[in-house]
Amino acid sequence: MNQTNRKPRQTYTAEQKLEYAKLMVEEGYSNRQIEEISGAGTTAVIRWKKQYLQELKGETPQGKHALTAEQQRIQELEKQLWQAKRDNEILKKAAAFFAMDNWSQS
């Protein structure tokens, strides 16, 4: 496909994606209707709907931003946990280093 024929790339917030997904899942809008309303492509609309349905089942998306508030909170907590584990490992290494340093000075 020639680049001049492509639509300019649009970005959508998680809130917008969630609203469009809810329209499809809860209000019965078709994928095509959401494409027309949002200006998004077919694959994006399908992806939003699929992600929303997965999040409703309690699945936390990996590698992308969650749409629902509950899954966004889970992602934030997972990020905080990862950072705490990383900080803990750094502190363990620092404590071991200083313990060895104090031992060698005795």
C-alpha cells in the first residue's frame, strides 16, 4: 500500500477505547459502526473489544495499558511490586557489600 493512501495515525486514550468497547459489548454496536464513529481501523476496533472482554473476565493485559479501572489498578500494583523487589535486591547487595567492608576492616 502506498504511504500517501494511508490515513494519518490517530491515537486514542484508554478512556476512549473503553467507551468504544462498551458500546460494542453492552450496547450492541457493530464493529463497523465503531469504526465509523471513531475513525479507527478494523483491527484496532477488534482489539479493543477483545481486550475489554478479557478484562471483564479478570485477565490483566501484558504489554499494553488496561482499559478498565480495576485492571489499571492491578497493573499499577504489579509495577510497584516489581520496583519494590528490585529495590530489595539492591539493598541486599549493598548490605552484603558493607558487611564485607566492615568485616575486612576489623
